[in-house]
Amino acid sequence: MQIAFEALLLGIIEGLTEFLPVSSTAHLLLIGDLLGFDGPPGKTFEIVIQLGAILAVCVVYRRKLWDVATSLNQPRSFAFARNVVLAFLPAAVIGATAYKYIKQMLEAPVVAAAALVLGGIAILVIERMVKRARIHEVEDLSPAMSLAIGFCQVLAMIPGVSRAGATIMGSMLLGVERRTAAEFSFFLAIPTMTGATVYSLYKNWASLSLDGGGLIAIGFIAAFFAALVVVKTFIAFIGRHGFAPFAWYRIAFGGLMLVLLLGKV
């Protein structure tokens, strides 16, 4: 019963943090470590429940996704799909190649906590640097810019960096407006996290059990509903407050976790 409650809690945390620039991976790793959560092997639980959060994006943006899928022969729809695919490619290639090393980093909570603090500082610096945006639609990104944002996303393979944070901040440095940068991060999450889930299941299929599947289902459903709330409110929040609140939160939470982890050592 306790482990099911922990799976529920971690699912909610995943849904609340996946699309915010605070690193869902770091939260799952650090809080899971504090709880002593013993889920399915190979970090499969942590990876697969992210698909619940991705499903929330598909639901919220279902009309946009449908319109693109049914009109790929139109220049704007083709540009949208091209940009998402190009931005996805670096993570697909590097993620599959470096899978073993990424898994090893997922066993290092101190790395995640330190990356939270450093990432928070980076967000504060970038927010001050970026003054004027010149791109206001995903379709207006050039192929080169989309690929560059994809390489920014690769940085999130380091636990604590944040996939959303890396893509949003990278986009803003390239002149993309805040709202568009956040939405592009949402759309880019769909192929990226789906690919990570499928690859993780493939790698760990032999070690999955019925009990493990039940925990994943609990976490998946919790992540879906929590992410629905975030996706519907995030754009409006950053329009009013920017990203500084998330930066200060990262610094505070990461610093606290470093103190606790180093105290345990």
C-alpha cells in the first residue's frame, strides 16, 4: 500500500514538473531517493510515467496537432512538423548512443541537485540577457534554429538540467518569444519522451513484472491529470511573471537537497 501511495505521489510530481523549467527528472530522482522508492528496474517507472504528462499535451493541443497532421501539404503545417522533427533528432541519436551513461547519471542524486542550482542561475542570467523577440510562431523557426534547439535539449540528459528549461532558454537565446518557446517545448516533448519511453521499455522488458506494471499505471494516470493543470496554466503564468520564480525555486530546492544529501554522506 505504501509503495502504491509513493507511486501516486511521484506521478503527481512528474505531471507538475515535466513542462516547467525545474527538471522533473531531478524531482523524481531526489524525492524518490528520500522516500526510498523501490520501483521497477532500470528507472523504467520514472521514464514511462512521463508519457502520461505527454498525453496531457496531446489532449490540450489536439486541435493544433490534428490540423497539422491533416494538412502537411500546406507550407505552414509542413514547416511546423519539420521543425519539431529536426529538433527531436539530436536527442534521438545521442540518447540511443549514450543510453548506458545516461542511466549511470540517473543514479547520482548529487549531480541532479547541483544542476538544479546551476540551472536556476543560468535562467536568471538569460532572462536579463534576452530583451527582444523576433520569432512568434513555431512555423517561423528556420531549420538551423530548430536543430540548434534540439542540441540544447540534449543538455537535459544530465539530471537536473530540465528538458523544458534547456529548450525554452535555448529558444529565447535564439530570439524566440516566451510563449512560443514554451509551446515549442511542449510539442517537442511528444516525440522525445515517447521515444525515451519506448526505448526504455525495450531495454528493460525482461525485468518488468505485473506489480511493476501496476505502479507504472498509477504514476501514469496521476502524471496525466497533474500535467493537464500545468499545460493549461503555464503560458498565462510566464506571460505575467516570466521564468525568474522557477529559477529561484530551483536554487532553493537544489540547495536544500544538496545539504540533505551531503548530510547523509
